[in-house]
Amino acid sequence: MKLQNLALAATFLLMNTAVMAESSLSLAAAEKIALERDLIIQSQQARSKAMTERSVSADSWADPVIKFGALAVPVDSYDLEQEQMTQVVIGYQQMLPRGDSAEIKSKKWLSKAALMNANEIQRMAMLKKNVRQAWLKVYLKEAARDIIKTNSGLFKQLVTVSQSQYVAGRKKQQDVLQAEVEFSLVEDKLEKAESDSQVARAALALWVGEDNAQLALDSSSDFLANLMLTEQQMARESLLQHPMVGQRDSIIKVAQQDVALANEKTSAQWAFDISYGMRQGENPAMAGGGERPDFLSMMAMVSIPMFTGNKQDRDIIASKQLLQAEKYQRQDALRTLNSQLKQAKVRWYKIIERIRRYEEKVLPQAKQNSKAAMSAYQSGVGSFIALTRARVSEFNAQLSHLKLTVEKANVLTEIRYLVGEKS
């Protein structure tokens, strides 16, 4: 009986754990959900498989031509036995690939499949970047809402304090009115924060779905630590791992196969033809008659490029120029990525300095100033304007620190995308 109770308790605990897991949305969970439900990734995977299959068919001979008919049939009688030249012919004709063009075409389709894989990796990287930014925006709006809600209580406390001071005859009614105005302004900010939160969740729903976008954010884990990178990982050399570079590399390989195919156009193309002609009737030239002998015909055909100056040679030059153009595109992509990485790293280091300043100086000073202003006001030596300014300064400092923290995570997200984070 005890074992049965323990089993039931364990089952109940597991069910509760599952429910709790589904009742919140962590940053990692949002990324996983977005990757699983993205239709573009599935489309690119299907395209890659299709091109892999085409690479097999490309490395094959063309379909043969089967011939069947009659030759030299006399039109006066249409008798197949009347004339010696009349034959019923069956033949087989096969065109061979030009040089190594079939193998090159197969490699080209494999290169296109690799391009689809690179496109998939790029889509996954961009998707993770967009999901992170959307999740962080929801986190920012809701954390800001919580700060505003906390400060709403503090400003409500100012109303109470000013009212008590006014009743005691130590302060003017203007202080009460000013406190009520400040409290109303904070309440308005709270309403706006609620609206911003709903808009941010609507944007997140694009990636994770409506139901998941309404889950409470699970920020218990240190998402900043999970996004952190080492200096080596942020080095310029890491840009070579960016999916965009992988895309350009795959496009260059396709262009290289086009050059090889253009060169193969200068090779001869062979074909062969085998025909078997069956004749009817007897052969009068033979003593005692006898059946007419059948005929076997075999031919080899070759297509020789002879006037290549304005055709094949031009195609080769054009394909080489297109290959060089793709190489320039790759260089330009690396330049752009390098510039973006430099800008992101500058923002990264400046944000670290600003966060350190807020945590070591601005926030403690703002809190101390707010306490001192409250104490001075309650003792009658401080003005209400100074008190409200102190409260507003502390309030704004908290919001600024929050924005810097989220901006730090966004910059890390940008850097992780630029250095080619593995998906």
C-alpha cells in the first residue's frame, strides 16, 4: 500500500513538473519552438533533398532512341517480299554525354544542394536572432512594467505623506496636488507599459505561436550568461563561420561547375546507332532459292565544335566572369560583416562600462538621495519638489539600468549571429 502511494505521489509530481514546464517560456525554449515550427527551414530541407536526387539523374546517359519501321517498300504493291531492298528495321540509337559533362552536372546539383543547406543554416541563425530579440523585448517591457508598478506604490506613498503633512499644518496643499500629479503620471506610464507588453507578445507570437507567446517568461536562468562569448569567439576570424559566407562559398562552387561545363562544350560528343533489317522472300541469286539475308548496320556519329570563337569560347569567358563576380560578392559580404562586428563590439564594451557605472554609482546614489530627500521632507527641512525629483531620478535610473541590461543581451545576440553561431 505504501509503495502504491509512493508511485501515485511520484506520478503526481511528474505531472506537476510537466505543467510547470509548459506554464513558462524560457529563451532557450522559445528558440527551440521557433526552429521546429518554421516552414522556411522545412522548405529548404525539401529543396536540398530534391537537388541531391537530381544529382543522381544528371550523372546518367540520355534516354536511348528505339527505331522501328520499314525501308524501301514498293508503292505499287506494298508487298514486303517483292523487292530485295525492302526491310523491316529495328534500331537502337544512343547519344553519349559531351566529355565529362554528366559528372560535372551531377557535381553542380550537389553544390546547389549544399547551397540549400547553407540557406537553411542562415535561416536558422537569423531565426534565433529574431526570436531572441522578440523575447528580450517582451522581457524588457514586462520588467519595466514591474519597476513602474513598484514605483507606483512609492509615489502613492508620497501622496499619503504629503496629505499627512498637510493635515498636520506643516506643508501646503500644493504638495498634495503635486504628489497626486506625479502619481497619475506614473499610473499613465504603467498603462503604456501594459500596452507595450501586449504589442511585444504579439510580435513574439510570429515565431513561437499564439499560445506559447502568452506564457509567462521564464527568466530564472541567467540568459545573459548563456549568450556570453569569449574574446576568441568574437575575433574577426570567426566571421568565416557566418552562414552568409557559407552561402557565398556554395554559390562559388556552383559557378565553378558552370565554368567546367562551359569548357566541356569544346569536347566532341559521340553517338552510336545500331540497326537490324529483316528481309522477306527468297533470294533468286542463290541456287535453289533460299531466304534473303538480313542486314546489320552500325554507325558512329560525332559532333565536333569547329567554329568556337563566337560560341563556346564566349561561353567560357562569360562563365569565368560570373565566377569572379561571385568571388567579389564573397569579399564584400566579409567586409560588411567585419564592419558590423566592429560596431557591435564597440557597443558591447561601452555598455559594459555604463552598466558598471550604474551598479557602482548611479543606482546606490539615486537610492541614497531618495531616502535623504524623504527624511528631509518629513522633518520639515526639505521641499516636496526636491523629494519628487529624487524619486523620479531613482525611478529613471532603475529603468535605464534595465534597458542597458537588455541592450547588452541584444548586442550579444547580434555578435553571436555575426560570428556564425552553430545551430
